[in-house]
Amino acid sequence: MFIDENSKPKEKLKAWYLFTEDFVAGTQHLTNEEIGIYIRLLCYNWNKRCRGIPCDNMTYYRIGSCFTESEKASCHKILEQFFIQVGEHFQNERQLQEYLYINKRMEASKQNGKLGGRPKKPSIEPSQNPPTTTPTPTSTKTKENKDHYYNLFNRFWKNIPNKVSKGIAEKNFLKLEKEWLENPEKLADMYNKYYNSVEDKQFAKQPAYWLSAKKYEDEKPTKKEELKTDQYSMRLKVFKEAVDNKKGSAFVHKYAKQHSYDVQRAIEEGHFTKDQAIEYLDMGSWV
């Protein structure tokens, strides 16, 4: 996702919408601790006019009230799964989209106010008789259209794994633009590529959330590569801090072992040596 610096809203909004169905569907696999940290990060981002969460571990630990090693690990998990790195900040795509949309509506209302408000609808003069309308019986065409779109959803559902929250997925599918509605197999193929790219399947987005967040529009190799690069940069920063300070915490040791391939990459790129990784990241036989 590319964000134009000039598109950042200027006004602070006091409340934000929580889309409960999408939120519940997308956080079913999280613990109560992780959900609490996620909400704190979202609230902070909203209060800061969606400028993002600073890419500084001490800052986002403070925002999420993370003090124990378990809480810090949960914070990293939430940032990695629900945020993307844009420059020096982590950003939640869905929340930023809603923020920009609300501000756009507010700006439109202000402009209408300056012009004297919206034009009034023409009123019917008392001497005139209102036009009569002939009620039309319910057409079978409407039912045929509904059946057609439900059949399209079933074709999508048939071709994907991770079949959970079907009811919510069906609702979100029927809200898609027509060009996507008419291509259920293509959508299913894109979801399958996304799902197969996630190493730990418990962190994969459910079809319902994937559809509502329009993640199918993000399925571009260049963007996927950028996201991986951003994640590597964040991990590299954690590893280098431990090596530079000559002290690695239990969290850093665990984090390094979880992402041993990034530690190996950092060694190959010359950020630190194999001996330093063994001594300060507790890698041992991992590298």
C-alpha cells in the first residue's frame, strides 16, 4: 500500500468505527492479551490522525503497555500480522482507509455548507396531484440475480481451503465489485496463493476478512516483496541492537530463533558475524 504524504487528514476525530463482524472474524485466533494490545495500537493510531505507529520498539511497547517478555512478543505478532511498514511507521490499511473516507465526507459537508447547503428537493404544489405509481409485482428476475450471485460465491468457496465463517464470507463476497463477483475462480486462486504463502497457517487471514479488506487488490509480487523487506528491516534492527549492546534478552533469543533465516541473511550481508550471533542472539547450532 502506497500512502501519499499530502493525503494525511488534518483533523482529529473523537471516535472510530469498529466493524464488529470483521474484527471478530479476523481475531478469533488471538489471545485476550494480544487483542488488548491490538486495540491499544489502533486507538493510538486513530488519536494521532492515523499517522502510524513509530517503528521503535520502546515506543510501541509503551503504546501497547507491554512490559513482560510475553507482552512484547504479542506486540511484535500484532504488528507483523495487522500492520505494514510505511517509511518510519507501521500503518493499519483498513483504519487509514476509513479515516480518509470520513474526513473526505466531512470536507464535502463543509463545502456544501459554504454554498448554502444541499439544494432542496422540488416540492409538490397543493394544487397539483402527486404522480401515481403502479405497484409492480415481485419479479422472478430479482430472485434469479440473487441465485446467480450465490452460485458464484459457492464456486469461490468450493475452491479454497480454510473454510471458516462461511456466513460472513458470503456477505462480504456479495458486496464486491461486479468485476470480482463474476470471477470467483480467479478470486479463489488469489486467496490460495496468499494462504499458501503463510508459513504458520494459524496466522492466515480467514476468507471473510481477506475479502472485506480487499486483500485481492494487494496480490502484486512487488508489493509482497516490499512487505517482506520491511519485515526483515524491523527484525534486523532488533538483532543489531542486541549485538551492538552486547546483550540479548530472552525475547531477542526467542525472536532470533523464530526467524533464523533472517539472522543468516544478516550474517551474509555483513551486519554482524556468526560468532556474535551465537554469543548475543543465543543461536548456537541454528546458524
